[in-house]
Amino acid sequence: MFNQIFSIDQSVLFSLNNFLSQHSTPFLDKFFSEYIIYSLPLILIILWFVSAKSKKVALRAFFAAILAWPILANIIGHLVNRARPFESAGVKELIFHRPDYSFPSDHAAAIFAIAFSFWLSGDKKLGWFVLIIGLLISIFRVAVGIHWPSDILAGLVIGLAAAYLIDLFDKP
């Protein structure tokens, strides 16, 4: 089973990396794989000032992201300690990234925690918007050789679990 997952990981990674290396620019690679995630705190800050209901939605999303990224993903990352693709798979490194653990994707965990938190809070439009941003970031992070596709999927599951746990704790 692990061989099949690794085979799929390699196939998707090499396809995306090859495509991006021929059809993108370093600016776009860096923007979508590293910088666009900084729009999320901006979204949460804007929500904080819109209304009392949106303040609660922003707070829930914030706590879901904190649970997903620095807590769950960080603990799992230190336990698994999987090398990044540019270190071990021979893919073209399209942007510089420090060679720390790859599994799970911290970015995916945080952004999907926020997206699912919006969804569970009833703000489905904003949830879809952030989900699309998350998918875009995730595709670029795989394509530039920072993550394996399974790292992204694990981040998605962690984000969903974190949003669900925060949703459970918020219920009376």
C-alpha cells in the first residue's frame, strides 16, 4: 500500500513540477506557494470588524488554524520526519525552502482548518473561497517541490479534524 501511495506521490509531483518549470515564473511560484497564505490573517482581521457574528466565525477559524498548524501538524511532523521532495526525489527545486520535515503540510493544515471552520460556522461562500485558495496554494507547493501530494492530503485531514474539534467545543 505504501508503495502505491509513493508511486502516486511521485507521478503527481513530477508531472506538476515539470509543467510549472516550463510554464511559470519564479515570481508566480513564490507568490502562490509562500506569500498568498498571508491573505488569511487579513481575512480574519476584516471579519473581526464586520459584525458580532463574523467576529465569532473569525475567532473559531483562528483557533482551528492554531490547533491544526502549530499543535497537530507540528507534533505529527516531528514524529514522521519525512524529507521534502527536493531533498530526496530529484525534482527541480523551483523556489528555495529550508530542508525541514515535509509531512504533513503546515500550510494545508492551517488553510483547510480555516476553510472548514468557515463552512461549519455556516459561512459557505467564504468557506468555498478559502478552500479554492487552499487548493491553489497546495498545488503550487507540490509543483515547486516543497511537498508530496500525500503531505497536502494529510494537512487537509488535520485541518478538517481541527475545525470539527473547535466546532464541537463551541456547541453548548
